[in-house]
Amino acid sequence: MARIELEGVEKRWGAVVGVRDIDLDIADQELVVFLGPSGCGKTTTMRMIAGLEEPTEGEIRMDGELMNGVDARDRDVAMVFQGYALYPNMTIFENIRFPLRMRGVPKAEQTRLVHQAAGMVELGEHLDRKPGVLSGGQRQRAALARAIVRNPSCFLMDEPLSNLDAKLRQAMRVQIKHLQRELKTTTVYVTHDQIEAMTLADRIVIMERGAIQQIGTPDEIYANPSNAFVAGFIGSPPMNLIEGRVSDGMFTAPGIAVAANGIEGDRDLTLGVRPEDCHIGPSDTHLDGAVFAIEPTGDLTYLTIKAGEDLVEVKADRGYRADLDAPEHVAFNLDRLYFFDPESGIRVR
Amino acid sequence: MASVRRSRSESLFIRYLVLGAWALFCLAPVLWFLSIGLRPRTEIITPQPIYFPTFSLDAWHMIWEDWPMAKYLRNSVLAIIGSVVIDLVLAIPAAYSLSRYEYRGRDDIGFYILSTRMMAPAIVAIPIFFLFRNMGLLDTIWALMLVYAAINMSVVTWIVRSYMLDIPKELEDAARTDGASDLRILWEIIIPAILPGIITAAVIAMIFAINEFLFTLLIASTPDAYTMSVALANFTGGSDGVIYNAIALVAFIAFVPVFVVVVAIQKHLSRGLTMGAIKG
């Protein structure tokens, strides 16, 4: 088990900055998810923790011990990769045994531990097969077994589920969460899927362009996004971001007029409102527009309303139906409105 | 519908016809020298072509009984296998370094290795002769091994490198976090994963080595170091004149093992020969 600290960590390749000034303290047994779009630096940060990349600046510590310059094989971490990274020439048994063999675990103990790990991911029947004949889900479970077999102090998981189909992804997510709680091993998990992040994480670290945008529990990040990027990244569908102007305590944009929650002055602002905080209502509400698209999903209906040039997403009841271009009115939940500076994206309160 | 089916079968027929004609064109010389090797000398140079020659094992008996052909064959096999082993032992780590590590001058070193294949062999023939003479290796199989290995090193390195580039980096990262050293990764992960590429490179090196003539002629001056390719030249002089049926039979004996191996691994071989065409 391990506490992981990153202090002023940066990674540069010449003029290209991959990761800038990362400060992060991951508690023992915690499951932290790095979330962000492609190229945001989340995988690079994880690779630096693994020892597969050396930070250009800053310090990485595990249980207080400085890890800079320590080779990946000498750090007590196990990594699970997006492409499984199972050794194709070895059977699943040999794959799972590999880290034990590299660390000189006695042979009899190796066999016992391999069967134990395979049992935990329900892979006991496939131990004599080569990775090539297994399904994606089985391969990912084999990769998990290889990671857990030697009881490392930290798991690093780099988008481990992104090659699986939606149904399997959900099942594996549950399995990973259960395993992490059972083994009580500090885990760093990288993903660009915000549902994965929300459902798995004790804390989420949202990254963009190599920098941390916000750190918090899933609830904190959802309820209190610190900037427009985080607000737009978390939530499915994402938060509506509408550019407009505040004056005399009212936010206005084409088709929209709503109280600005006590924000004074006369300035351009971006209004953020989540689709679930928009309610179809009678006329004379906060938004008047026309139906642009309707997407029934079974349990509810996604409705897109065009107000001026903005498209505003609304979660409506499952039975909601309307003609295209029909006028529609929406009331916002006034307690759940967010305002952001249109230039910097920083939240304005 | 019927006309579509007919035109498809016609197109298939034309394809087989063209491929058959091409196969015949390629194989005709082989069949021809086999036929020459298995007929008496009197039926080789004749004013009129002989379509159905007399079957004769004269040349077969001659090359094994009158000439130390077994020795030439042994020399060939030892020199070629030795050279391929040297190539693989040196080229695999070199290819790993060129394909995986970042360091100053890496691409220049890669190009230098490749460029050794670009010059005409005759340019280095005399320096190599003096080099081996000073080392006391002239007329030995050791010298042949070293020369063949040097000639083929660039090709083997680049073929192996092209296969290594196709191995996902994740595999090595996984092995590293699992606790493996670089050497372990190369031995336990990379080499088994690119085994078809290594076999391909070895076979290509073997073919080049079997066909090598210039340096062998230069280095080997007695039957102690003669190989099959130089032995062929022995049938062209002396009081017996040019012994065509013996030449043809020795050429055929040298051809068969290569042919068998190439057919066995042809799927991988085509990939090896086009290496660099898609991924550099």
C-alpha cells in the first residue's frame, strides 16, 4: 500500500510541454482517476509515477521515498494497459506468473498465487490458453490478474476498458471497483470517459493541456466545477454553456433571460446549466426557443432547443414528443446556475 | 446471371493461365539444368536438340567420387550457418537498440549499417584479402563465416528492426513494470514475438551467402575452404573441358535446400523483402 506524492512535476520534450506543475497527494488505498481529453497529459503523469518516463522537473515520492531516477522495475507498481499488453508467446498462466518469476518468488508459491489471482478475476479455466484465443474481456481480466498477482503497493491503470464494448465495460468497471476495495491497494486510473471516472473514483483529477484543472470527489466536481472546461467535460450530456451578458442582475442571451444569482455589474459572461436542471414549462420562463431535435433513449428523452444561435440540451420525460421547430419554453433550476468568465473560463460567483 | 458466372470463370482461367506461364518461365531453367545434370556428356552439346535424353547418373557419380563434393558441401553449410549465427547474435541487439532507444546519432548509425550494402563488393575485395592474410585466416571457413556475416549484417539488422517496430511499446512497458530488465525483455518478450521475422532474416542471409562467389574465390584457394559456389567453377577448366552436366547437378543440389526453405516460409519472406516499404 502506498501514498503517492507529486510535487511540481513537469514533463517537457524540448519545447513541447506534456505536463506542467503537477501537485498531487494520493492517499493510501485511494482510487484516483485522471480524467481529460486526449493529449491532456494524464497518461504521461501516470507513466512518470510508473517510472516509464522521467520527470523533467519536480519530485515523485512513494511512502515518502523519492522515486526520481528509480527504474520502473524497482518501483513496486503494477500497470494495466489499454491494449492489455499480454505477452503473446506465453499462456495466460505464464503471463500471470511473469512478474512473480521476475521477482524470484519460489516456484510452488508462484503456482499458488497465479491460481489465486486467476480465481479472483474468474479466469481459472483459461490458464492454459494463449492470449490470442481469448475475448477482449477475458484478456483484460488476465491483464488484471497479472497486476494483482504480486500484491503491489500501487495499481496504475491506463484506460483499461476503452477497447471493450459498452456492456462489457460496465461489467469490468464493477469488477475493478470491487477488486480495488477488496485489495485496498492505492490505484491511479486514467480515462477520458467521464462516466468511468464518476463511477470509480474516490477523487477525480481533471486535466487539460498538461495542467490540473480541478481535484475533487465526483460529487464536488459535478456540483461545483471550478471552470467552464470542467463544467463542459463532466456530465452526460455535458453542461450547456451559453454566452451572453449580465446587466442589472439579469443574464440575457438571444431567447434567454434569467436572474444572475447576485452577480453585479455589466459584463459578458457564460451561463452554465445542466440538461437535468432545465424543465419544460409554461410560457414566460427563462428560455424561449424552438425544438431542434428530439432523441428518445427509452428511460428519458433528450430534447435540443434552438435559442438564437445556441443549442440547449434538455432532459425531458420519456414520453415527451413535439414537432420540429415547435415553440418551446424552459425554466432553469435557479439554484444550479453557473457563471464563467468567457475569456479565462474561470467560475464567477 | 449465367453470363456473370461465365465471365468470372473466364477471368479465373486467364489468371491461372498467366500465373502458370510465369511459373513455367521461372522453373524452366531449373528443370533444364536438372535435365542436363541427368544426361551423359555426349548428349549435352549436339547439333540438334535432344528432347528425350538418355537418363544417366554419370555426373552424380563423378561429383561425389572424383571430386570432394561432400567436403565442399560441408564447407558451405558450416560457413553459411556460422555466418547466420554471427549475424543474428549481433543484429538482434543492434536492431533492438535502433528501434527502441532514443540517442544522439541513432539514425546516422542505422544509415551507416544500411550503407555498407550500397557499395560494390569489388571495392573492398583487396583490403579484405590483405586483412585476412594478415590475420592468418586465408583459406579457412572462419574467414568465409566472417565475410558472409559482414555482407549480410545490414540486411539482417534492417529486417529484424522492421519487425521490432511493429511490436507495441506497451508490451515492453508491461514487462518493465513487471520487473524485467532490458535483456530479459529482449530475450523473453521481443525475440519470441518476432520469431517469424528472425527466421525470414536468417533465410535471406542464407540465400545471399550460398550465392556469394567473389569473396569466396578470393579467400578460398584450396578444397579446404571451397564452397559449392566456387566448386562449380572447378568444372570449367582443365583437360576435361567444361563439364556441363556436373555443373548443372551441383547447381541443382545447391538450389534444392534453398527452394524448400523458401517455399516453407514464403508468407513471411514476402514481408521481409518488402520491409521498409510501409513502415520505415
